[in-house]
Amino acid sequence: MIYLKNLFYFGYHQALSCIFPVGIFVTLAVSKIISIPGLYRYDFILLICLIMQYLMVKTSLETKEELKVISVFHVIGLLLELYKVNIGSWSYPEEAWTKIFGVPLYSGFMYASVASYICQAWRRFNLQMNHWPKSIWTIPLGTMIYLNFFTHHFILDFRWILTILLFIVFFKTYVQFTVQNTIYKMSLPISFILIGFFIWIAENIATFFGAWQYPNQQDSWSLVHIGKISSWFLLVVISIMIVAQLKGVHYKETTTSKKGKVSKVSLN
């Protein structure tokens, strides 16, 4: 019985953590069906995203500190969008006043919604990272992953090498989360994969409603290539790394007390 209660509690708070992404999906769906005279669709989506963000902070669904984290993701996502759109990886074919070099400003909110989910889930489930690697490993690795999204178009794609390095660096790391009074644990690389998979599903929904188009979707919608899961997997890794850094998660060296007892590796 306790497992059913925990499952319901887990699902309920997961749903609350997904308010921002769900709000974007609903907006995409509604804006696909209706049109507002004098207001382009992309501009309408941006307006709704701004209103949602304001209401989430105003109603304390998100804290001001979480808003800072989300803003970082907005900038990172927008820079990636500007690059990818202008080399033809995907496109935003509709007109809008709020487009910069072919990229509508609302696109940054799609990345910010991922950060919103991570921040809220972190708080609601009291996430704790155990055996988090030293910054000397995580920061260069995260930087290389992000740069690879840009450089793989004109040099080798190192995503599989970076994936192997990720599993090596995070081999011992596991995430601990609390559902009511029960503590659960999961390997962090597995959580990376699961979140990346569900974002891929969300990406299919988003492209179906015309959030953006891949080259093979210009004539008619088709399933996003399953290989995109690896891209989302790596993007999730960067996301969690950034959130962890901004939340002050870091590695503590093991120390030996005067009595000869060795303290455990812990995280703050």
C-alpha cells in the first residue's frame, strides 16, 4: 500500500514540476488551432511564456534563485538555436516580430522549461548527489559537450567518446531522492538517459504542433530521428551539471580523523 501512495505522490509532484513544459505544449497546440488578428503565432507563444514565467515566480511555484538558473539556460539555449538554425539543422518558417536571425525568442523558453523541471524536481524530491565528481572533471567535460554541438558540423563528432567519458566520470555517482519519507536511489547516468528519452518524446509533440521543423518535416510531419535521444542525453548532462554548480554541489575529499576513522565523501 505504501508503494502505491509513494507512486501517487511521485506522479503528482512530477506533474507539478512539469507545469512550465506542459504550459508551452498547451500554448503550441492552442496557437496551432486559433489565430489572433495582428499577432503572429511565435509572438503569441513568447507572450504566453513571459506571462507563465511571471506567474510562476509570483505564486512561488518557482523561487527567484531558480529564476536565475532558468535565465542561464534561456541564454545558452538561444545561442545554440541561433547557430543551429543558421546552418540549416532546423528552422522556424513562420513570420514573427520577435525573431532574431531566423530564431524566435520564445525558443529559449523551451530550454528554460527543462531547467524549470530540473530545479523544481530537485526541490520537491530533496535531490542529493552522492559521489559527485570533482570540478576538475565535470567543468571541462561539460564544456566539451556543449562545444561539440557547434563543432561537429565541421570537424569530427565526438559525442560517443564524450558519452563514454561521462559514464567513466559518473560511474560511482547516484542521485538520492525522497518520496514522502522513503528514500530512493538511482544511478545518475541512467537518470540522464531517462530524462533524455522523455525530452525526445516531448520534442516529437513539439514538432507535431509546429514549434520548429527539421529538414525532413518540411512537407509533412514525421517522427524525430531516434538518434536525437543522444543529443538530448548530452544536453541533459550539461543541464544537471549547471544546476549542480549553481546549487553549490561539490566534491569533498575524504578525511581521516585522529581516531583513524575515515569520513564519507559527501556533497553540499
